[in-house]
Amino acid sequence: MSSPSIKNLLHTTRLVLGNRLSRFLLNRMISPCPHGRRIKLNHALDYIVGEAKASLSLCGIEGWALKFVMSLMTRMMKVDFEAFKDYAAIPSVRRGLVLVLKGIAKYGITVPQKLPAPF
């Protein structure tokens, strides 16, 4: 399986994460979670990699929605979702993913990508 080109990767990212619905979801998920001191995005990524169960609250629904978006994006890029979950299970990778998703929520898809904090 050949790896996607940068142009295709950027197009897929803009298509899936750059639309209004995805950015609305990401903007809601960068707010603090009422069930803990972390942001909702951290809880959702914990749910995606299998470290936490989805609750029946709004955080759980947002976690399910983010899992659907990430699953859609991995299918469009022809990447195995299980491989993505294994990679995202590494804490430092997950922190980087949270930072990039925060940047997409705040600034949209930019080249080079603007980040809200140093990487």
C-alpha cells in the first residue's frame, strides 16, 4: 500500500476536519469537562483508544462523534483504524494530537499549521 502524497493528505484533512460541523465539534471539545480537570478532547481520545468507557453524558456523545470523524478520516486515507488507535495510545502522541486538533479548532487548516502552544 502506497502512502498518500502531501497534497492528498492536506485535501483529506481539509475535507474531514476543515468543515463547519467538524470545527464546531472540535470547538466544543476544547472546553473543560464538567467531570474532571481535563478538556473533553482528552476524554474523547481516551475513549477512542479504549482507556475509558463512554459515559451517557454529553461528553460521551461528543467522544462517539469524534471517534466517527477519526474513523472516517482513516478510511479516506486508507489507514487501518486499529493502527491509529494503537499509535494514539502512546501518551506523548496523544498530547501532540490534542495540540494539533486544538489548532484546527481555533485557526482552521493552515499551511503551515498554526498551533495554540509550542509542540
